Amino acid sequence: MITDTHTHLYSEQFDEDREAMMQRAFDAGIERFFIPAIDSSYTQRMLDLELQYPKHTFLMMGLHPTSVKADYKEELKKVKEWIDKRHFYAIGEIGIDLYWDKTFLKEQQDVFRTQIQWAKEKKLPIAIHCREAFDEIFEVLELEKGEDLRGIFHCFTGTIEQAHRAISYNMKLGIGGVVTFKNGKIDQFLNQIDLKHIVLETDAPYLAPTPYRGKRNESSYITQVVDKLVDIYGLSYDEIAEITTQNSRDVFGA
């Protein structure tokens, strides 16, 4: 069994062939899909997905950093209402993104820290989005570190030093398509990171692995990531699948 710890299966990009796409994933042995939130405009789509695949989908709730705009307080209020209303498996995806826009950096930092504190109150893990913001992310994690902080550093693309620092905050590293890229770089040191710190993800429909790079990603393509980790760690396909799925259970409690 393989677990995709980060996949946007509710995306509009799957509207025309979602059932066929899901069947391809099931056929490939992917049975668990953890679904990160973006903002309130996608909440109903997430709930609909859960209704359609109740045994396979596990929802998160949170406000994505690129959705932190002038109305962020209203969006944050909706996140809080939802996590008080029902169970979610994580608070995510949350974090800081300085690739697209630096206008709301202070607000992103405040929103990130607020949602971490909610996660701790609910005893939930977090799923971190970090783009060109390692220093800013670590600054917040340093303030919030402790036994009650845990989660996944989604789509990890940093250096080995940044990997060790992320792990020091009780974070697993979310490894997806980037590990298959020629210029992805993380494949050069990943064998120095114990597999117990690794979980698998696709971030579908984004970041498709080689040989699908540049095309729409889907959860069945996670098998390409497993194949790459087989090469990196010298373990069997089944061992990679089993260990990383157990790691996901350790994080999410499911």
C-alpha cells in the first residue's frame, strides 16, 4: 500500500476524468490520499470528494499562504470554524510563499503561526508550504518548537542542512516529483537522510515526476517517486511503500 500525503484531488483539473484518475491510482496500489486545503473557495469541493471516496481520502484544513490577502482575517475565521466543527487529519497546507508576492509577508507569518497554534491545541500535525522562504519558515518554527509540534515539510526542496533542521522540528520530509528531476538536487543527498523521516506525495495536479514533467500530475504517478527511492536507498519497492506509509500513519494518526 502506498500513501499520497499531499494531493489536490478536488482540483478543477480533474473534473473531466476524476473517477478514471482515481481508478488508475487504486490499480497502482495507492489507497490513502491526504487532501490539503487552500482557502474557503475549495472547501465544498473537498467535502464532495470525501463523500465520494470516504475510505480513501483524509481531509486537512487551513489557509494556504498564497491565499493570504487583504481579507485574510475572514478566511482565517472560516478555518477556525471548520476545525472546531469536525475532525481533520492536519492543519494544512500552511506556511510562507515569497515566490509570487512578498506584499503580505508579515500577514503570512502571522497566519502561519496562528494556524500552528491551533494545530497544537487540536493535537494535529501541520503540512508546511515553503517556497523561497526557508529562513522565514524556520524563524516561526523556532518560536513554536516543542513536543507538541509535528508534521510534514511538504515538497521539500532544500539542502541537506535545511533537511536536518526541518527534521529537528519533528517534521517528515514530503518527497515527490522533484526527486526525479535532473536539476532537483535532493536526490544527491537523500540517502544520507534516514527513510524514517520520509513520506511520499505528488502535490497533484502540480509537479509531475519525470517522465511526465510539465504535464498534469496525478496520484498514480507516485510510483515514479517510489522507483527513484528504490535507487536511492537500495531497498525494494515494497519496503519503500511500507516504510513511508507507516511514517504517514505516525504523522497523521490514521
